[in-house]
Amino acid sequence: MKRFFNLSIIVAMLSMIMCALSFSSCSKDDDDNTEINEPKTFTVTMGGSSSLKGSFLSVSKGEAFTTSDLAENAASVEFVLINGVIRPASDASNTAVNGNTGNTVTANGEDSYSYQTAVYKGTILVEKNSDGDYSVTVTRVKK
């Protein structure tokens, strides 16, 4: 009788532990799905024609790159800023990025754009600063 009582306590404890572990793994899955669908917004400064700021935009990395940064980052560039207008990287004259195809951008107004890449979709807002550079705000969400 005493052994049966001890065995039933052990079985009950193991069942509670397994139950607790299964609930925690379900919670982790729910967090991952929420993160995928949450929009992320970031702002970068991009250069005008006489600026040392980058004109190559990577939505996936959340950064703007200069020509000298392209050796390491060309594959991640989806868009370029040409005369204050956001264009797909495939429209760039720079051969390091103009092979990056499949990214689309549509003008919604004078300084507002909708875009899609292989992974993200969202909006881009371009505002010209007084120094001739541009403040570019990107909102992205995974498809």
C-alpha cells in the first residue's frame, strides 16, 4: 500500500511537469506568430546628390548604405533614393545592386510609397531636410 501511494505521487508529479512544459511551448508559438505580424518602423537619413549619406536602402536590415558600404551589403539593398524618389534597386545605375530584382514600389502621393519585397511589405515616407538630405521613415511587416 505504501509503495502504491509513493508511485501515484510520482506519477502525478510527472504529469504536472509534462503539462506545464506543454503549456509553455504553446505560449512560445503564440509569441512567434504575433512577432511576425507586428509592424516595425524605423527612420534613416539618406543623402541628396551632394551628401555623404547613403542612398541605398535595405528594408530587411533597417539601414541606408553608402557606395563604399556596398561590398558587404549589396545583396540586402532593395531600394535606392534617386533625386528624392524611392525606386527599386533594379533601377539603380550601380551594378552592385541593380541585379536585385523582385522589389516593387508604388507612389501613393508626392513623398509616400507602398512597397513589397520577397519578405516584407509596407510604406516609405520621404521628407527633405533643410540640409538637402532626406529623412526616410519605413514601416515594414512580414508578408
